[in-house]
Amino acid sequence: MGPLDSLVRTSDLWGWRLFIATLVWAPIPYASNRPWAWSILGLLVGTASVLTGVGHLRRGAPSRLPLPVLLAAGAGIVILVWVGLQSLAGILPPEWTHPVRRWAGEAGLPVSATISLSPELTRDNLMRLLTYMLTFAVAFAHGLDGGRARTLFRTIFVVASIEAVYGLLVHFGGLPGTFPWETAPKPYADVVTGTFINRNNFATFLGIGILVGLALTLEDVTKARGGSDLLRRLVAIGEQCLGKQGLRPAVLVALFAAALLTGSRGGFLSLVAGLLIFFFLGFLVVRPRWKSVLASLLVISVTGWGIFALAGNLTWERLLATEETGGNRIYVYELATEAVRARPWTGHGYGTFAQVFHLYRDARLSALWDKAHNTYLEQAVELGLPATATLYLGLAVLFLYMLTGIFRRRRNQIFPLVGVSASVLVGTHALVDFSLQIPAVATAYATVLGVGVAQARRHGRPRGTPEPVHQRGS
């Protein structure tokens, strides 16, 4: 082994280890939703991406990547460049300058002529966006290997499980704060939030963990061919769950219970949407007989009803109380739409919604709204319609690639299956909340997405790509 091979092997190994450590770290410090916390997260992801990039120097040229990945990467680069341009002065036409900054300049104030209302905030949020894109890239690079893909999924499941158990202990233990050393009550003192601040964000994070855990538990079912084979595999899984592998279903129950005890309506409904897609696509893969389908649905229904009966009372009450914030959100959506109409092509600047909304809010709203509670609408306000469409077009291409990959593959189908299901989960919740804007949630989803895309090919690695560095010489 030459010096270059040794460097590649070492970089790959340390990039892998650091990325695993990053996934463990991300949810701990308030879901990394503090400036110091997400700065550390960005540093960890950036370092892991450099090490991984060096470690994959011999993995083939970018032209060997699947076309959907190249298209999505192109869309991502366009968005990064556009956000950067929003924060810079003297490059784009002066007519594109934000009106507030133009008026301030005309009044003699020393402000730069930028598209963004707050170029400093736009640059800060550019770092976040780059962090999430790099997370996807690192997960994709490592996820090309089936063994590492499985380890990434197990890591997410373990971290989500620990968060769920910790949240339940804090909740039923009567601790006032997020952490044991905090004496001040947390914002959502009567619900389960783990190390997160917001219950809705925590519900989304747990939902991703639930989908990953179910996939790992039921993976053997996707290999079934026919009703009798499916029944045999289900019985085998049941025996394992009652035996030495009984911890995993117990942890899944804890995850479901914690998700319900967040009291998040959007989290519950988006989890239901993700689970429906998960089981629907799973049944299409297996194509069991109707007797097996009905038996499986019966088991799922009884188990789900039992968990809901034990822990779902709070969520049910909040589902019935739809007026709690619904009226105010309609006003927010109306005002945000007005902001989009004002600057449909250029947007007001990435990450500036809270500042922009102050320009449009009226007497109908008394509380502070720093988020639109609709990620798509908020990004249309900030990025403009063309850039927002480009961003989600790239994600849609990856979604369709994973969807077709579920049926292209003969093994490891759980990875694109969870990628699609998790996309439905976070995409549904993004209609009514901002979980995807929380670093820990975005990092977990980007990892699941990267692994799902990497394993959506008929083969685990692109054709012509050498064997993973960490497996050579073994």
C-alpha cells in the first residue's frame, strides 16, 4: 500500500467516524438550534465532507453519478449561488435592490444595495443550507456501501430511541427543564420534547426514527415471494422479537408513545402519512395474498390502537381543537403571499422572513411570528418563486429516483423505501410547520435521503466504481 492509498484509507475511515459522531451530536444541544450549536454542527459536517472527499478520490468521476443525482446537484449549486448573490452588493442590477435598503440609501444611511433585506442573516443561513447539502453528499458517499448504509440507519434509530426514552423520563420524572440542571420551566412543559425545544420539531425527528426502526425490523419481509413465504417470515420476525431481539419492538413502542405525547397535531398527521406510504409501497414490493394483507393490517391496527389508547389522548384533544392557531395561520399565509407578490422573482433574502414579515403584519396578529409555519411559502418569500421551484425540483427528481429504485432493486430495498416515506413525512409537516428548518431534523432527513438515493440503483455502487476503500485488502 503506497502513501496515497494510506492517506485515502485513513481519510475515509476518519470521515466515516466523524460523520457518525455528528449524527449523534446533532440533536443533543437543543436540536442544534442555537447559533453556537449549529456552528459546531457545520464545522463537524464540513470536516467530515473534506475527509470523505479525500477518501473517495478513487471512486470514479462525477460523470458516473446517476443523472438524477447530477440534476439535483446542479439545482443545489444554483440555489447556493443565488443565495450568495442575494447577500452581495454591486453585482446584480441596482433595480433588484430591496426597497427598504434602497430607501435607506436614499436617506443617506450607510447601507449596501443588496437584494436581501438583511445580507448578514442571508449569509448565516447560507452556511446552514450548505451544511445540509454536505450532509446529503457525505451520506450518499458512504451510503453507496450497503454495510455503511445500514450502520447509518442504525445510528439514526438508536439516537432517536435514546431521545424518546430521555424525553419520557423527563416528562414522567417531573423535571422542569430540557436538561436536569435547568431549573426554569421549558416552553412546552406539559409535553415530551426530549432535548428539543419545540414539540412539533421533536415529533418530526421521532417520526424519521420510527420509519427507520420499522424498516430495520421488517426488512426480511421485503424478500418474501408469495403469501406463504411472507407468513413464514412474519412468524420468524415475531419469534425474534419475543426472544433475543425483543428490545427493538419495545423501543419502537417507546418511540410511538413519545411521538404521541408531544401533542403535535402536524407531527401525528405527517407520521400517519409517512406510515401509509411505507406500508403501501412495502405491500407493492411483496405483493402478498389478500389473507396475508388483512392479517398484517389487523396486527398493525391493533398495535397502533393500543399505543394510541395509552399515549394518544393529548394528541387527540389537540386534533379536535383545530381553532387554536388555525385562524392566525390563515392570516400569516395571506400576508406571506402578499410578500411573495411584492418580489416574486428575487425574493426578500434567504433567512429574512422574520424581518420581512414585520413589514406586512397588521392588527390581526398580536403574537410574534418569526416563521411562516409553511416551509414552502416561507422559502418563496425569501428566495423568490424561480429559485424555490428550482430547489424543490431537485428534491422531486431525487424522490422519483428513490421511488423507482424501490422496485428496481432485489435487495436493500428498505433504504429507498424509507427515503420516500421520510420525504412524505417531512414534506407533509412542512405544510403547517418548520421542522425542516431545525438543524437536527434537517441533518437526519438529509442522511436518510442521501442513503436512500445511494441505494436506489440496481447495484449498490455506480458501474465502474471501485470497491469501497474500507473494504480493500480485507
